[in-house]
Amino acid sequence: MIKELGRKYKDYGIELRREFHKYPEKSMQETRTSTRIKEELDSMGVECKIIDGAGVIGELKGKMPGKTIALRADIDALDVNEKNDVDYKSTVEGLMHACGHDAHTASLLQAAKILSEMKDDINGTVRFIFQPGEEVALGAKKMIDNGAMKGVDGVFGIHIWNDLECGKVSVQEGPRMAAGSQFRITIEGKSGHGSMPHQTVDAIVVASAVIMNLQSYVSREVSPMDSAVISVGKINGGTRFNVISGSVEMEGTARCFTKELTENFEGDIRRIVNSTAEAYRATAKIDYDTLVYPVINDPVMAAIGESATSKLFGQDAVSKFPQTTGGEDFSYFMEHSKGAFAFVGAKNLEKNDYYPHHNERFSIDEDCIENSAMLYSQYAIDFLK
């Protein structure tokens, strides 16, 4: 029945995706999107509410009491200027759904449509979480603070994925996406003339040593069995070719796939930066933010996802896709309940040229919307049984 309803509402999902794509909104400011989501859920008879202006929680109770499964979609766009020439091109200058969140929103609404017609087959409750602000890692916490995970027994999320063929699904157990942290480092030395370095404390030399020592941390203090990366992506210091800089600012990110290493990163990075600065007679100030924890699929929850995929699309659709160092604040939902996160293939070179997520020409095979909606629906039914 899910496949039949998926086909029935395929155009519904595509039309919604194009509407959301045409009117993207910044993270934590998704007011129009949230209003439209509520309108659609209201029309289905799904009880729902908008959370503090952006984000929606809906709830569908089945015929029989039972557990509660949460299905999550993110709804925000990116600061990207779209270069696709399509009828539903972004109408907002400098904003674009360049990561597929428009498809996530549409597919979860399509799933709500499917499940609302299958209430008699639902043993328990399906909670629909339309989350703002994934791209800034603030939305999941906001939804949780407003009760999104209260009484939830399991949580399932989807990300359409342009590196996976449309029709394929990856939802295997274990790490799927990395923890992500952001750090800002300010090195304070002593400026002076470039011809007399002995009178100075060269902040650029100190910053260079800090960068190299951070790379040594990964290679010499992190187990070779773990994947980790520390990257300094921005450095700013100096005013003139013959002036030794007295101050340097740096920004970077740390990524890994275990919660233990995530929690160790900050203290270890502070130790290395401060010790290096002290060795050169400089001082350092460090601001460190853990943005997201790793997304690690629970074995039982992943198995439900793989079984649902096989039922819907055949065993050949069940794919093993490598973990990615991208981050996802879906990890915060997993702190409150066992969960699984699926990559749903969106790549089809016969329909679209390939462009990666966050590219200004990002596009998808819209068949992935129907696939995602059916997977959301099948997962909910199977989990609650």
C-alpha cells in the first residue's frame, strides 16, 4: 500500500519541493516554510504547531496505542546564489536550497500524506519534526528544547545524497557523519622591524608552529584506527612586508567519528596551542565550539531501515556507502533516543549533470522525493510494529 500511495502522491511531493526551492529561507528564519508546512499538515488532519516562528512538530496517532517514532526533516537553505536555469529557480538573491533540504521537507510531507491514509495500520504515534537551522547547528537543540523528543522511542532521518545513485539507499549501522567543531585562535606576540627579529615575538612564526603541531596531534596522538582531521582554514596576520606581526588570528575545524575523541578534542587543542605559544614567548586565546556530535546508527535501527529499503525497492537497493566527514545536528536527536540516518540516492546523470552539495548548480533526480517519502513511511510502520 505504501508503494501505491507513494506513486499516487508523487506529483504532490515534487510540486512542494519546487515551491520550497523557489522560496528559500535563511537558517532559523524559516517562517514562510513553516507556515506552508503547517497548512499542509492541517489539511491532512495532522495535529501540529509552529515552534517559535520557525520549525514545526506534527503528530499522527494510529488506531492502536503503542510506541512513538519521530521522523525528521531539515528545512533551511544556504547562502548560495543559484545558477540553475529552471522554472522554480530561487527567487531570493543569495539564497538557495543547495543541499536538498527542500526535498527533505517535501518528502516528509508526502510521507505524512501517505501515513494519514494508513492510520488504521499504525500501532502507536508518528511524530513529524520539521527542523530549522541545520546548517548552523542550532535547530535540533531548539526543537528538543520545545519537546520534540519527549516520549520518543526511536528517531529516523533522511538526507538525499548526490554521490549515491537514485534508487539506492545507505542506512548501515555505525558512524555515518562526523562530529564537527569550530575553533578560533588569537596569537599575541610583539611586533617590530623585520630587520631586528630579536626585539620581537613573531606571531606569524608562532601561528605556523601551532598549525604544524596540530597536524602532529592527529598523526601521533589519535589512534590510526580512528579517522580524524584538524584543518586551519583561515589565517590573518601582518600589516607590511618589513613589519613583524604582533598578532595573528586563525580559524579552523576538527572532525572525527567517535564521541570520545569529540570530547577530548577541545582540551587537547588548548594544550597544544597554549604550550606552543608559551615556547615562543607568546600568548594564545582560544574559542572552541563543538557544533555537532557524530551521527552513529544504532544496529537495530539501521536493520529496520535496511529491511524497509529491501521491501520497497528490492535487495539491490540496499547499499553500503562510506561515512562522510560532513556534520549533521541530527546527532542531537540521537542523544535522546536510539536512531538511524539514511542516505537516499539522488544522482542520475541521464537527467542532470553532477554537482556536489552546496554547489550553485546543485540539482537532483526528483524521483528521490518519492523514494524518501516511502522510506519514511515504511520505516515508521515497521518500527511501530
